[in-house]
Amino acid sequence: MLRRRALAACTASDTPTDPPTDPPTEPGGTWAAGTTYAAGDVVTYGSDIYRCLQPHQAQPGWTPPNVPALWQRV
């Protein structure tokens, strides 16, 4: 009886799901002021690659190395 309950409990919660995936690390282009970026977008600036942390429209001077609240170097 205990085995039957254990099997019933397992079958309801053991539904296969897709594994989580990491955001792409290949750059999507060169950072540019005036561009709208979504969280997860990846760009190059100088010789470095950055991932966008918050959606925003880039402004002059908001380069990835200058605004760590918006960009993370990868």
C-alpha cells in the first residue's frame, strides 16, 4: 500500500520540463546611444562584451562600463 501511494505521488509531480537555458553570450551588436535595450541583450563595447540588466534606451554617456546598474561585463 505504501508503495502504491509513493508511485501515485511521483507520477503527478515528475512531469518532464525543459531545462532552463542561459541567455546567449554572443554579442548582438555594438552598443549605441539611442538604442532601446531589453534585459538580457548582449552587446560589445570596446573589446568587452556586456549583458543588459534592465530595459532602457541608451543615452550618450551611458556606456556599459560607466553604468553598472544597466550593464554587466560577461
